[in-house]
Amino acid sequence: MAGEGDKKWVKVWVDGCYDMVHYGHANFLRQAKGFGDYLIVGVHTDEEITKHKGPPVFSEQERYRMVRAIKWVDEVVEGAPYVTLLETLDKYGCEFCVHGDDMTLMADGSDPYQLVKDNGRYKYGYFTSSTVFLFSTLVKIECPRTQGVSTTDLVGRMLLMSKDHQMRGCREFEVVKKKSKEDVDRFSRDGNPHSPWTGVSQFLPTTRKIIQFSEGKEPKPGDRIVYVAGAFDLFHVGHLDFLEKAWQEGNYVIVGIHTDPVVNMYKGSNYPIMNLHERVLSVLACKYVSEVVIGAPYSVTAELLDHFKVDVVCHGMTRLSPDVDGSDPCAEPKKRGIYKTIDSGNSLTTDMVVNRIIQRRLDYETRNAKKEQKELEVYAALQAAKQKDDVITP
């Protein structure tokens, strides 16, 4: 931080649409924050996104709020220009801009970061595990894209209405330690060519990723511990408002997240849209969450309450379905007098989010197809240029 010896306080700039904010966005922001001390996130308007990519699922106000709630974000700039300007970076005192290594294109197929490049201020940094070495006063660094997730893919899951992404049977709690690029490529949706940036449709969970997202902080003596549970599918601003209210009930919030078969039991159709570990990371990225229980029991048990020393169990205004035996899943906390219903003031549900997509199905299918086609064209050009360089180079 500023004032600590001679160390310079480094501000980092990132920008984007952040539509249907998911753990891929959060993982990128986590990495970007690691390049400095203070992370500023510019979020584009609905008008800009519609012009360059197609209609967003969430409004700009919803997107601003979602990004502010990610625990690695220090400041949000509303209505950031789609083209990254040197003036914008200078205005906010940012040392450099960070972007994911996926492709970003404007409506005409051009690069929104071209101005930075043309001014000689787009240069790659190189870094070790603990140090970033910069080659100029302002550089643009690319972080690896989180494999297996994109807003385009999540929209596709809703339109396809499939259950291929869910974790069932022996895979219900599976967490892998490593996956090769070949393993990732096998998850491509069909035999047609797909963009390398949006053609992957399956999340590859790792123990390392979960640890990176977790704060790892134990509750302190005297902390009031709040427990909530649910699917938290397609983590949205309705969930966010509920968790903020739950956080106000104590100072350590534990979120129980149900497995895919349990969610499908009480939600039906092809729910959940996101599998268990995708939902875990999305919830862990929220600044109001202290800890998660992966695969929490549907009924809140005495063992769970005692183990975590829970002071209050909160539930929102949505209907609570009975367990498979017809019993009340919150009977135990109610018996103890620690159950509380809270009104977040936000009626948005995951069903409503899905309905937004279904009602504009053709718009989103067209958006996804155009986005991927532009990326394929750019990727083909990059590959051709690479092959030409390989031929020229002795």
C-alpha cells in the first residue's frame, strides 16, 4: 500500500461486459488483482454491448452491482468505453491494463485495444510466481482464460436444455487435479469447427482452484455464524441481495450448496444449469460469503448446526420444497428457534433469468453464432500468419 517504505501503490485497470457474471469472470479478476494493489473494473453499458456483441442478459445496473460484489474488486467504473483509451487509464491513475487471453472484437471485427498498441503502450509483461516484470510505464498483460466457461456457453446450456454439464453418480463430487488440453478439446459440443475461446462447454474443477477462491479464514471467538443453503444456480443479483441481507444477520456467512441431483429433484427440467463445482466457485467469489459447504444436505441437520456452531439459519422469500420424505428441511433450526426468513427486496429468481433467455431465444442464438464466427475468422488469420512466419524462419 502507499506509504509502506518505497513500494509504489499499483492500480490495475480491466474492462468488459461482465454479463451473467460467473466464476470465469471472478477468476480473471482474481488474477488481475495479483498484478497490483488496487483493482479498477470498467463495465460497459447495455448500448455498447448490444452494438458490438448483441443484447446482454442482465441490465447495466445489475452488472455494475454484481461486479462490485466480487471480493477482488476495489472500484467499478460505470459506462466504461468499449475501446480501451489511454486517457481512461491515465484518468484513474492505472499503471497498466490486464485482459484475458481470449479474443475480444468490436462490431466491425477490429481490436478494441488497438489504440493502446498503436501508441506503443501495449507490451507484454513476463512474470514469475511472485514478481511481475514490466517493460514500460504502461503495459497490457494477458491472463489465461478460465477453461470451460463463458457467458456464451451458459446461454447455450439454457437453449439446449441438456443435462450433460451436471455431475451425477460417481462424478457427483468429483474434483480433478489436472486436465490436459486434449481432455478439454473432447468437450467440444459437436463435429463442427468452434472458436478456441468459446467452443469449450465443460468446467474442469481442480482442488487448487477451489483453494484459490476460498479465503481460508476460520470464524473468530464471538462471531455470529449465519447459515444459508440452496442451489445458487446462475449466480445473479437476486442471490447477491439475499446474501448481503444474510451477512447483516452476523459476521461469518456459511453457504450450503446442494449437489446437482438434489437440485434437479426440487427444480426439475435441466436444472441446475451450472454444475456443483461451478456454483461453488461463483458463490465463493462473493464478498459476503465466508465459507461454503460443498454438497450440503437438503435438510439442515442437527449435526451440521452443531459442527459449524450456527447461530441463525436464514431463508429467503422463495418457497421451500419438502424433502423426499415430505418433511420440512428446516425443521431442526425452527425447533431450536434459530430460523429466520429474510426479505432481500429482490424478487429475481434463476427461473426468471432463464425465461429472459428463452423469450429472446433467436436473438441470443444469433448473437452466439456471430460472435463465434468472428472469432473463427480471426483465429484462422492468426494461424495463417504463424505458419507463414514458421516457413520464413530458418
